[in-house]
Amino acid sequence: MNPLASLALAAIATAAFTNSASAYTLSPTSTAFVAKGLAAVTLPSGGVVNCNLTFKGKTSATGKAKITVVTITPGISACSSSTAGNLPWGVSAVSATAAKITNVTLITPLGTAGPATVKFSDNASGVWTITNASLAGGYKLNVSMPTTPAITIVP
């Protein structure tokens, strides 16, 4: 292959990689949102606690978000005395259908779950689904949370 063709291919590959890595954002931007769902938290012992989770946050002008308020309600009594730690949690898109939340920490009477970076899927309707996310301390988190208004990922 001639050197000019090799250089052109390298430039195209670099541009494609750079664009794909930073091409995804949350939409709409500069928008307050709420996400709610019934979470199943698997304890280190293997037991499962079900709690209602509510996230309140806002997307930025650059298409990232911060979750600033997390409310945990029963389910069971362990939920009512549980809180979120390390707020705000950062949210950013990582692909066309997935994003991540950083600093996720749940403080319960049974121990602290987290901090962790939790990946979730985001469908075209703005439903965030966390599946078997591992949190420090041996906990796992499962929840499906519709967002209002719908916060989705766009290229």
C-alpha cells in the first residue's frame, strides 16, 4: 500500500474512533428530570430488599447530567432508613443505548453499598434499566426507571 493511502486510512480510522467515543449525549439538554422505579437490591447474604428509588437531576447544556437528590422509600423498613451517599452522581452516555452513573452509593442499616460506577441501558422511551450492577460491599442493584420527561441518548 502506498504511503498516502496508509495515511488516509489512518486519518479516517482516527476520526471515526474519536467521533464514536464522544458522539453520544443525553437529551433534552438543560432539562430537570425525575426517574422512578422499584429497585431490587441483592445483599451480600443473597437476600433481596425491594425499595422504591427516585432520582432527581438535570441534564447540562453539554448533554451530561447530575443526579442531585435520591429518595429511597419502603418496600420494607430497611428502605425507610436508607440514604444515598456521594451526591451528586454524574451521568454520561457511553454508546447509543447505554450510559453510566458515577459515585453510586447507598447507605443502609445493613451496610454501605458502593461507591460504584453503574452502567445502564436507555431505550428510545427514556427508560433507564440497571441490570445486576455490582456495588462495593457485595451488593447488586436491579431497577427499571422511566424518566420524566424522557431522557434519551442521541448521537
